[in-house]
Amino acid sequence: MKIKNLLSIVFVSVLSVNTFAQSNLLNAKTPDEIGKKTPAQLISDNDKPLPYGYVHDRDVLMGKTIWEFIDIDERINFPLYYPIDTAFVGKDRRSLFDVLLKGVKSGKITEVYADDYFNTKKTFKDVGPSLTFIDTTDAGKDEINNYYDDYMSGRKVLDKQFIDQRDLTAQDISGYKIKGYWYFDKRQGELKYRLLGICPVTPEARDIGKENADPIELFWVYFPSIRDILHEAKAFNDKNSAMPITFDHLLNSRRFNGVIYKEENVYGDRQVADYMKDNSQMQLLESERIKEKIRSFESDMWNY
């Protein structure tokens, strides 16, 4: 009976420590105090992402780099997409795109690259033209033509109603591309996964609202460098709002659905679509074949 009571006390203690959704919600006297941890919480808090264990190169018996596409239209991937309108949610709830973009803009995220091999670095200034598009409307062009001399001399300034400005937001995201490494750790005898990079995929700001707009890779971020930032940002937990999931935990535990679109290969890491042309069904089957090949390696290790 004493052991049962002791376990109950330990469980309640752990639950109270781990309940970090909207800190101080029940004790706040003003809305500004919601989300701010009390001094006692800060002292006892050890809220850091779980560090990766050291893996020696000799312990990697097999390894394979793959690229996947996460379609945010799938229900299981909704926590990465929503909320898209931040006007009606609390300050603690943001989409993954908002977290990444804010980090790049503020300079907290520095490991930003133009390619998935992390060769060419990018800055927010380089990303800017894809995020905002400003142009003169047809009515504005007619206005300038009618009063050309006045506009050229500076006597008139074009009104805002004649300016078309489009800003890329979380609502326009098509999905995410991720790069990861599957490896068999012979020391622990199991197949493991390590996420290496993530990239928002979206049409450019100039193509927002257009049908059949081609999405682009906005920027690639080296994932291990942003784990602390993603750990501070929380994804919504539909089953229990008192226990939100950090984006770091969500991605590392692979709580999403992704389709393999490329694996490292002898053909210069060509994509599945390059040799399975114009056949979506065959591309999906090839993606499953690559996935099964990785799975089979682990099971084959225990067959002699």
C-alpha cells in the first residue's frame, strides 16, 4: 500500500513538472502573465531538447540518406501547418513556417542554405524577394500614362490602391522537404533515424493565387542547429491541450507522414520523378520500395 501511494505521488509530481502548456494559466492575474513561468518554475525547469547520443563512425554498420516530402494537406501533418491565422490564437501558438521564418528574420537561425547539401548559405535578404511581391496594377499603369508628366516630376504620388502587394504567409505553404539519414547502430543493434535538414516548399509571392503555380524550395535549414528554437515552439496536441508537443519532438519522433522522393544513388542522387516520369502511381510504389529496402536491412541483420 505504501508503494502504491509513493508511485501516485511521483506520478503527480512528474505530471505537474511536465505540464508546460500556457504556463501560469491558472495563477495569472492579468493576460500578460499567461505563458510566463514563475520563479519556482524557472529554478526547477530543465526544459531542453533531448540531446543526441554520440555515434562513432565505426558503429554505423549501414547508412542511407533519403529525402521526403511532407504534404500539409494530409490530416496527420496538420500540426505542422496550423494555425495559419494568428489573430485568433494565443501568442504561444504558431505554425512551423512562422517559427522558421521568424528565426531567420531575427538572426537566431543562421544555418540557412540554398541547397539540400548545405553548400551555399543564404540570408534573410536573399529570401526576401520570394516572400514579398510588389507591382503596379493595370489601373495604376493607366493612371501613370494619363498623368505621366505629373508623376515623373513628383507632383503626384501613386496611391496605394494602385499598388499590388502580396506577402507569403503560412497559409500558402505547400509542404516541407526533409533530408534524413537512416543508419544501423551495431552497438545498440537497432535501426535509427537522424533528421539533417528541413525546407519549406511554397510558391513565390508573385504566384500566390495562381493556378498550377510551381512551388519552390524557399530555403534549407540544418536541423541540428535549430533544435533549441523548435523545442521552445509548441505544436497543438488534439488529444490533450495541456500537453503540447514541441516541433523538435514531433519531427524527431517522426509523427508525420512523408513520401520519399529521392535517395542517394550512383546516378548523382537523381529523384524518383526523373526515372518514373509522368506516372504518379509508379512513383509512390518506388517510394515504398525504397522504404521497404531500408526496413529489410534491419530484419536481415537477425537472420543468419
